[in-house]
Amino acid sequence: MRNDPAVKLIDSKGLRVDGRRLDELRPIKMEVGILDKANGSAYIEHGKNKILAAVYGPREAHPKHIALADRAVVRCRYHMAPFSVDERKSPAPSRRELELSKVIRESLEPAIMSEYFPRATIDIFIEVLQADAGTRCAGITAASLALADAGIPMRELVAACAAGKIEGKVILDLSDIEDKKGEADLPVALLPKSNVISLIQMDGSLSDEEFRQALDLSTDACRKIYEMQREALKLKYHIVRDGTEDKEEMAEVKA
Ligand code: CDP
């Protein structure tokens, strides 16, 4: 992270590089149940991020020695496609992808009723097709929908969004340039009904006051995203009920 004075991230009208206000989300689109082979799936566009999530399970644990007697083992793989970023990314798992796989799994686990499925596994795959900052958050939002689509009992959905700081101002939902040139990034995942934060990380530095502001911005955004998730799920089940084959519009809500 660095504050590069050569790059102006906020203009004289207080608008950001992509024209957003400081507290404005990027446009978000979600669709549930788009893959036939997985038990559950979802696709999200969050700004320029394009991310697929697929879920398999609950299914018998394999290899058997990983099984737990009292609950399912939840596994998660976050992966970026080689063409998802400006510089070709090696398809081999990087340290960053291993870390993100772990924190995404931990952010979803409190919502999954894994105790119903002892000796089973639930596998979550997140494929980033195009990245523009905030992929862990958009990945969590999509994976939560894919889990619900797989029929896995959940206490509630998990929604995620980052806040941060650029040019001394606290902002919501950083884009790639803001992430790279800005001063701080605070990804947050929220279980909105119980008000439990299941992910909070920080890159850069914020004062106590800025931290509080950023947390308020990101949790408010998570609540908006949660409403979009509910709409996306409703749309899927509306299509199933009607038996309609037509592809309806993706559940799209712009903040
Ligand atoms: O994506 P997220 O903000 O959750 O994670 P990050 O590690 O803070 O990465 C921020 C952004 O950097 C990614 O979303 C990509 O746009 C970009 N990135 C990249 O260009 N090349 C990589 N190998 C990794 C990340």
C-alpha cells in the first residue's frame, strides 16, 4: 500500500476514479444455480470482478482419515484464473490463494450447520475469472449463495464487502487502483441477522475513528448485499416453481 501523490484518486467534486461517491458500492449482479454438475453454484459480478462459486456435498469424506465424528469437514479452494489479472498469474496455488482459501472457509463456517453431517465433506470452489480488488469478499458472497443452492442447512447467509482509505478519506468498496494506491483496506464478512463478523482483516493503517467509520460502512454494505443475495435466491426458486426454461434477468441491484 502506498499513497502516490502522482495519482489523483478523488477529484475536486469528491468523486472517485470510477465516478462513485466515497460511500458508494460498485454495481453488483448475482445469479444462483448456473452450473449443472455441482450441487450448488452462483456467479457474481461485483464491479469488474467476475467470480464463480461451486459447492459439492455434503458427501462422504475422502480420504476417510479426514472425517470428523461430530460434523462435516468444510474445505475451500480460492483460485484465480491465469487471465484474471493484468500480469498472467501462474495457475499453481500461490501463498496468497492458500491464505484466502483459509480465511474464506473460516468466514463461512459459522453459518454452515456442519453438525448435521458427521463424517462428510462440503467442498467450496471459488474461481476468480476477472479480478479488480475485493475478490475475497465477492467470493464469500457468491460461495454463501452456492451453499444455499446446494441445500446445505445454514444459520443464515454470509455477505462481505471491504472498506478502506484513500487520500485521507474513508471509502467503501475499493477498486483495484484504490487498493493498490490507497492507504488501507479492511475486508469484512457479516452474518447480518445475528450481527456476527466472521472475517475482518486489515492491510495498511487507520486511526481508531477511521477504523470505526470503515467498519460501519462495510457492515452497512454487507446488509445491502445480503438483501441482494435474498433476491437472487428468490429469483432462482421463482424460476424452479414456474418451470420456466427462459433465462431471466440476473438478480441485479445497484447500490
Ligand atoms: O482481491 P482481494 O482484495 O480480496 O485481495 P488482495 O490480495 O488485496 O488483492 C487485491 C487485488 O489485487 C486483486 O483483486 C487483483 O485485482 C489484484 N491482484 C493482481 O493483480 N495480481 C495478483 N496476482 C493478485 C491480486
